Amino acid sequence: MNVTPYRIILCDGTACINSGARALATALREQLERHGLTEQVTIGLSGCLGMCDKGPILVVNPGYTIYGRVTEKDIPEIVQEHLVKGQPIARLAIQEDHLYNRFFRVFGDAKFFGKQMRITLRNCGIIDPENIDDYLSLRGYEALAKAVGEMTPEQVVAEVEKSGLRGRGGAGFPTGRKWKLTAAEKATPKYVICNADEGDPGAFMDRSAIEGDPHTVVEGMAIGAYAIGASQGFIYIRAEYPLAIRRIRRAIDDARAHGLLGQNILGSNFSFDIEIRLGAGAFVCGEETALIHSVEGARGMPRPRPPYPAVAGLYGQPTVINNVETWANIPVIILDGANWFRTVGTETSKGTKVFALAGKVVNTGLIEVPMGTTLREIIYDVGGGIPSGKCFKSVQTGGPSGGCLPEQYLDTPIDYESLVKAGSIMGSGGMIVIDEDSCMVDVARFFLEFTQDESCGKCTPCREGTKRMLEILTRITDGKGQPGDIEKLERLGGMIRKSSLCGLGQSAPNPVLSTIKNFRPEYEEHIHEKKCRAKVCKSLLHYEIIEKCVGCGACRRVCPVGAITGAAKSRHTIDQDKCVRCGLCFNTCKFEAIAKA
Amino acid sequence: MDTKKITITINDKQYKVDAGQTIMQAADTCGYRIPRLCYHPKLSVEGACRVCIVQVEGMKSFVASCCYPVADGMKIYTNTKEIRQARRDIVELLVDNHPEDCHTCERDGNCELQRLVYSMGIRHRHFTGARKHYEKDLSGASVIRDPDKCILCGRCVRMCSEIQGVHCLGQAYRGFNTVVMPAYNMPFAESVCSCCGQCINVCPTAAFVEKNHTQELFEKLNDRSVVKVAQFAPSVRAAIGEAFGLPVGRNMEGQLVAALRRLGFDYVFDTQFSADLTIMEEGSELLERLQSGGPLPLITSCSSAWMKYMEQFYPEFIENISTCKSPMSMASALFKTYWAEKMKLDPKKLLSVAVMCCTAKKYEAARPELEVQGLRATDIVVTTREAAWMIKSAGIDFVNIRPEKFDTPLGLSSGAGTIFGVTGGVMEAAIRTAYELYTGETLIDIEVNDIRGLKGVKEGRVVMDGQELRVAVAHGLGNAHQLMEMVRADRNRFQFIEIMGCPGGCIGGGGQPYATANSIPLDEECLKCRAQALYDLDRSKTIRRSHDNPDVQRLYREFLGRPLSEKSHELLHTHYHAKTPRGIVSPNLKVV
Amino acid sequence: MPTPLELIRKKRAEAVGRIIGKGYLSTKRVYVGMATCEIAAGSKDVMDVFQKAVSRGLTDVYLSQKGCAGRCNLEPTVEVIEAGKSPVKYGRVDRERAQQIIDRHLKNGEIIQEWVID
């Protein structure tokens, strides 16, 4: 029998499970066996597909046929008619014209994409980002047309407010409320700003989003501007992102040429345009007031709030600042509706979140999952687990402002409140998986080194305090830690967290405080036993030559300081006083005769 | 301002306060003085030092009281164990990155950081570590910058840009390495710094100090082979008492004359005499320009900081600037000519020293165009602060000393010369004389209230013989900038303009005594008291118009001839030149 | 006067027309990942191989670029979409693999399983 190698996707979201999706899987397998199709047809599970009201959902690819309200009784028919005969069943097929989740239409890669749900990244990796036709053909700018043509600004604000969308930059302020506050301000002109000053080490969500689908951001901003009464927008993007800059610039030019930016957009009374501002890469410029200063041409330093930018932002005027991911959600909310958007996610956190998954995980990458997905699902299902058979140790979310969570928090669902409760933050989307080979004190030191270096220098706690914390951490990892150092870190960290001027300082101690909370024994070992269990801290480890040594002399020849001695064909020894712990001998030895201790 | 009353609770006690204020302002009215550092009422709120943090019930972070507004029912705690420790630690962090050289520091005993450390009760240091280090900038003629002592409160930066409009200072680099410096890390000498010294006034530590000339002066005072002549500016007498713990606004003229003699000066003259002389010259210049049609407006040139600022930012108005030298430079020119001749002294063997409320006068004194017969006219300028220190250092009992009189003939002055030290004073003095020169009649109501007071830009009108003279006054370079923009927009709006570089005029000069423990730098009440001391002195005099000063009249008779004579021009007038330090776009630059 | 929605629908129809005009309905569509990360991993070389093949007469292929699909550790990625068949995505493509994808998959319909991201 010549059967198309179909791939079937079963929605494994909560709603579909409740309406019997898992029983479908069993029935499906039985039927495939009966028809001898187990080789040709594969079954994949997906996270919530966002069609909960029509579940359980079963998708047949190629062809992207979506079957809704499928029961066990329907399975034999689907297999017989569709899979065997190639005749899709019209009775069961549903037409869903959502903007999201185009991935199943074009991708096979269901293991990786299975638990994902793509709302903001819906076009990334699908369309040619430099061709506005690609975007237009996928209902691009239709949300803008709907907003300016069929909705009042108040209705747009209300829709966004109803959607439950919260700022994706990290703090999670309700976007609709921010817009409402700004819309209520009398002063004109008003501004909208897109914060594309992505600065977390290892994070690339914004860059990828803009590079993959720049028009979504443009469209989102135009809708926001219409909603609050702005006619000028700015995209603040770091100069280190030349390709993203080129593509967003091209997108703005193309949109302008199509009458989607500029005067009287789509024949309406609404006029709006966007300018690009390049940031020089200071981390603090991601903080909204610092970003505003930078756009104004001043030194990028935060200022105290209130007044908030909604009241007095760019040039002292009412301003809405949202980050790339937040803006990218807007067209979907307008077109698919707040009611649909609210079905995705958890009670307090609606929609999806993009993460840059990195570190000791098999599938590093850019992912987007519904809120409420657990850390375990992200790391093991999407990420494919820890490579090389190593043990999971910790996951770091929120970048340098976040915290390190140990294994007992793996079932924490991704939402703003749960992550804070667990001792970390959502942040803008950095997620770094750490395995047993990492030293948590060293990890904390790494992040603090970053924030210490990126502190703008304005407020005392952040400028001076992070420096002192870093000095203490450095001496701990250097094996010079003193009793009381942990308490000093906690005292300084607590003060900095509560006293700093802006979010950078307030969150700078988080990596340290969370590792002390969750991995205190590691700190204590460093200080009291001068021991680094992960064997990362150079000063705390030494190399020894064990009995496996055959006396080949390779280590002796490679040692830069002449610390290794020994006669040919007899076991060598390392002079610990001379050894500088460079690790060259360890890497050179072919007989695993050199051990870290 | 919203004057609705609301109820707040501070440390469990209820208070009714005005709505619309910050927590700090409200607490100030309730008898709390929350510790503070970067806050200054005249400057924008920085919220940087975090010393003024308080706890507000329901908020998870501490709140900087300088910038957070009060709300009805707000519960505020200023002294809990937690907040006291956090505040203490913040101040310790400042000290940990500050040199430990209090004993040898110029601000020892008058340092806000020192006072804070004391009141926080920091008896041990927990967090000592590395300290930042940058070289001192010794290049400036007036102001020395020592970044090691800077605690980055940012008051100087805000003063320099917001009040003075110079924008010379800014923060550079990041984090722990942050440092306040002129653009491109230029030395002061090559920067747009106007030398006004207001950064010194607002600096809590010794990160900014004046270029110190006290050692050099002590040395010269011991040189028996020269004749030592001193002059001091009007505002010095109104403020120097503060440096000795006396109440603000006490006139110490006689005591200062006596003290300077005890320091070793042979003659002590009054800059107010040459202020009168300035009025004669400048008043005549005004009349001449009014009659010949320009160039108008005529703009005063007494303030050295304003002159440098003008040369840099408003060179197109150089023709409008009065050619008169400042009173200090006029006096010094006369010391080395008229008076030296009279006393049969070799001007090369004459040391001319000026005690000034001003740091920019150090810069002015070094201007080559002010040389007289190849000699520097003013050899040394010391500020009020430096003079006070010298008097203390020399063991002179300034507070109890018996007042003495100035030497003659360059020591007698009218009340008009006295009020030079206050914003509007030069204008008022000029009107007193110009009116009479123009109309031939004596002005009866000589106190011109329109142009008194601390409003930034003041406008006034004087009717002389049916002719209206439109005048304007600005003090502080930021206000000067505003006024000059008005002039740029309408050149005919004013005919005569007085500009003083410092807030309040010379009484708020960059060389005046530091604020004491319980006051703030450039406190408005303090400025008003100093001004009042000068106005009182004016009223106490029988001669209140410059042209009535008999010694000025004699000077013209014996030496100068008449105002604007050739001799006057040679000795009392000068010219200014456009300056374009780096960072200033030359007006000739074409933007492509 | 058409409404904004009518206008945008017209624009969409025009856009679809233009895309089809460029050969979108060709039997095979090839997308090369061209985000910064992909370019850093070498996708410009890959694109170059495909472009040269098209210019040398490879027909029935619609070649386009796309943004990041999130598969960082497998970049550069190349995706081949054929009507009626499941899409095939190749990972860690270099010049050599690109040439083989052209020769074996695009010309001969062979899916090179060992490079497929599954």
C-alpha cells in the first residue's frame, strides 16, 4: 500500500485531555496497528493549540487538516478514509483562521515544537522577513485595519486590557492598564516606544523576533499608537543588531510605501510613523526611564518614578513603552480577540512567553510556550533534557536579574507570580540550564560581575554595593572566603534589593541571594572547607597524578611551569607549590591518569 | 500647587500635611529632618544617593523620600531598625569608596559626608575594598576637581546644567568607575567651564575646591621688599562672618579691614570705590550709546563668569558688552598707576591682592588683556573662604577685633557701590547716576524695587525726561541664557542689561563660605540675609550715588579727566574675544 | 471610499498574486534560515549554493529566506516544502550538504534522513 507518511498531532492541552484526548491516542494506535500503518504514520503530542472550545483536537499533516470534537468512535473512520484513502472527512474538519500556530502546517519537528505555542513568533522561520508581501499574505496588517476601521481607540484599549496581556519585558505590568493610563492623559503629543534593547547575557528573543518578523512589531506599535492617541513611535534597538536594524528599517520603509505608516493610514484619519534609535549597548538602557533619556540624547540613566512614563515620558510627554514581545502580541489579540487570548495561559498570566533556552540542555533554542507550562516540560520535553548523561542542578531564569532554582522547583509553572514565589523572576526570557559541572558560587559571581559592570553608577546601593558583593564573591571563589561572608552578602544584597533606584539595582543581588538560599552548602564548603564540589573554582582544586600513569611524559612536557617531574615509564608527580592549575596536563593525558581534586 | 490637606502617619504619629508634596517635604513640616545627600531644593530631584530612604507600609522596597509623593493615609517609618541599618550601610558604602584623609582634607570639619557618617553612627567598617582612583584636574584657573573625593551625588552636574546652563560637567563611564568630568575628559582649562565655582558651593565633599592661593599669598605677605595692597568685594563683608560661626547677614567690613592689616597688608582699599568708578564709566557709556544709537542693549561686564560664558556661547553680542573692566580690575589698574604715582612707588614692587566672593576672578586676573603697563594688574585673588582660613590660620581674632577704616583715597565708596554685590545692584546704581547725568535732576526715589529680589529674570522701566529706559536683570548663568535668548529674539526689547553669573549675584558667589551644618548651600534665606546686609549698608550711608563720591570726583580731576577719556580707556576699559573651547560648535560651522 | 479592512484585503490579494508570480506554486519551496545566528553558523554560504543552482537552471524551485525558527543548536537550517508532503527540515547544513540536498532531494526526490530534524 502506498500511503503518505502522515504525521498526526494530538493536542495534549489540559482542556483536550479533559475531553478525552488521551483515549484518542490509544484508539489511534490500535487502528494504525490494525491497518499496518505504524511505520508510515507517526503520532506527536502538542501543547495547547488554543482551540479548547472545539477539543479534543487532532491535526493531520501534510494538508493541515484539523479535526475538532473528535471522539474514539471517529478514529476508525479517520484512519480508513483519510490515512488510507487520502480523503479528509469534511464532517469532522474545522476551519480555524487563527494567526498563531502556523508551525504545524509547515514543520515536522514536533518533538521540539510539540509543547510550544507560537503567538508572537508565529511568522518567525516561516516568512521572508524582508518581503512585506509574505507578511501581508498571512493577514498582515489586518489587525491594524480592523482597529482603525472598526474600533474606537477606547475599544482597542479595552480589548487589550481584557486579554490580560502583561508586559513581556519582565515586570509583567498589565499592558492594557498602561495603555489606559496613557490614553487618559490630556497632554499631546504622545509617544509609543518599542524597547528592543535586549541586554541579558545569552538572550536573543527580541533580535530573533525582529529578524524573523519585523512587521508584527510595526503593526503592534501602530495599533498601540492608535489606541493611546500617539502619532510618533520610536524603536530603541541596540546597534549590535545590524541585521535586525536593517530588517526593521526595511519593514518601516515598506509599510510606509504601502500606506500602512505615515499620513492617513489605510484611508483613515489616523497618522503614525516610526523612527529608529540605536542604543550603544548599555544594559541599563533597557530600563524604561533610562531608555527615554537615551532616546532624548542624554546619558542613559534611570530616574525615580513616579511620574511614570504614562504621565511624563519621552520629552516629558505621555509615553507607552513596551518591549518587542509585548508589541508582537497585539495584532493577534486584535484579530483573534481577547476572549481567545484569555484561554491561553494561567489565571494571572495570559498568553505565551518566549524564552531563549540555553546552557546544558540538548535543544538550545528560541522557544515559545503557553504560560503555565512547567520548567520541567520546557527543559525535558522541549529542551530534550540534559546532555551527556549529567545531572540537572539548577535553572536560571530572568537573566542577571533572576534567580537560580534547584530541582524541587522544576514543576513550577511559568507565570509571573509562581516564578517570584519560587525565588526567581520571569524576566525578559533568558533561561539557562545548569548541570552538576557548574559551581553555583561561580554562577552567582558571573551574573553579579555582569550587573556590577553594567550599573549606571547613579545610585549608591547599586554602584558601590554590587562592587563590594562582587569582591566578597571573588574572594570566596579564590579560596579566601571568611566566616561571615555569607551574612555580609545577605545583608548587602537585602539592602541593595530594597534601596536601589531602578530595577537593575533592585534585582542585581537576586542571583546571589537565590543561590545562597538554594545552594548554601556550596558556599559553606568554599569558605570553610576550601572546596568547590563542581571543580570549577581554580584556586580550590588541585591536580593529582594517579596510579593509571604510565610515565609517558606528555604532561611533563606540556606543563608551562615545570611542576611535573618523574622518570620515563614511572608514575609522575605534580609539585603543588609550582602548579598554576592551568589544566593543560589534564587535557593532555591520554590515560585519564590526572585527576581533579 | 494642590493645597488639599491629607493625613499621614510618621512613626505611628498622625500629621495633617499638604497634598502634592514629597514624603521628605511633608516630613520637614512635621519636625523630621530625614537624612539626605543628593537632594537640593533648587535642583531637580536625582534620587541617587538613597540616603533619604524610608519605609512605607505596604511597599516591599524602601522609598526615597525625596521623590516619592505622600498620599492620604500613608504610613511612613523613618527610624526602624531595618531602615537605620540600610541607611547606615549606604553611607558606609560611600565612605568605603572615599579617601581616608579627613585630617588633611580642605573640607575637614565642614564636610557633609563627614557629618552623615557621624550621625549614622558608623563606628566600624564592614565592606571595605577597592577604591576608585582618577587623577586630579589641576588645570583650571579657578576650580580644582578631585574625582577621588567625589561621592557622585550629582549636585554639581545639576547645578552646572540646570542653574548655570553651562553643561560643562557630566557623569562619564559606568558603575563603580563613574566619574564626573567635562566632556571628552577635557581638562577644565580647555573646557567650557565658566569658572563660576557653583560646583564648589554645592559639593558635599572636597571633590571641587577653588585653586588655592593662600600659601603663595602668605609667602608674599612676608616679603618686606614689596608694598602689599588689598581690596575686597562688597559681598565678602556680608558673608565672611559665617565662616567664623556668626549669624548670616552680618556686615564685617571694619573687622575685615583690620584683619587684613594684621595679615600683613600695608593698605586696604575697597572694591566698592572702583564700583562707583565703574558706574561713572558704564553710565557714560550707556548715555553715549543711547545718544549715538548703539550698539544696544548695553550689557554689563562686571561678572567674570558671565564674561567667559558670553565669549563662548554669545560671541555675537561682544559689541553689546560694556567695555568697562570689572571693579576689581579697575581698582588694580589704579593701584599700579594712579596710586603708585601718587605714593612714588615702583609698580613692580607693589603686590595687588583681591579678596573676592568669586572663583572666576582668579581666571579674570590672569587674562593677558587686563595687564597694565606690562604688569599683571591683580597679582593674587583669594576667595572669601580662603581669606577666612588665612585669618584663622594666622591666629587673628576676627570676631572680636576692633573694626578699622579703609585707607584713602581708594577706600571711600557710595551706597551705590555697595549694592553691586546683589543681583540688580549694578543696574540700580547705574540708574541712580544715569538718571542724573541724563536729566540733570537728582533721582529722589533711588531704590528700584522692580529689579531687586531673587526672581531669575527681572524687567524694569525708568522714565528719564520722558524717555523710557527699558532694563533687564538676570542672575545665574541659566537665567542669563534665558534673557539672552529674549534679546536674540528681539534686539530692541531692552536697552540696558545687568547680568551676574551667580545665583543672587556676588553674594552667592562661588567663593563664599560653605553652608554650615544646619543649612544648605545657596539657601534662599541665606542669600536674602546677605543681600539685606548690603542694602542696610547702602541705607546707612549719606552718599548713595556713585557720582557723589568725592574721591571718585577727585580721581577724575587729578588723573583721568572725565569718564571715557583716553586715560580711562587705557586703564579702565578692555575688549572681549570669542572663545571656542572643544564641545562648542563654532557659529561658522556649516551643518551639511 | 473603501474601508481599511477592504483596503487591506485588496493589498493581501495583490501580495499573494506577487508571491505566486515569483513562483510560489512551484513544486518545491526551499527556505534558508537567515537570522544573525544562522548567518553566524554559515547560512550565507548555504544560500549562495542554492542561489547559484537556481541561476544555473535548477527549475521548479521557489527559493526564499526566513527568520529564526529557534533551532539554535542545529543551525543553519534549510527547509524543503513540497505540496502534499510533510515538510522536511535539514539541520547543520553547510555548502557540501546544500549541494547534496540539491542533487538528491530537489532533483531526485530523495529525503536525506540522516540530516533531517525530526
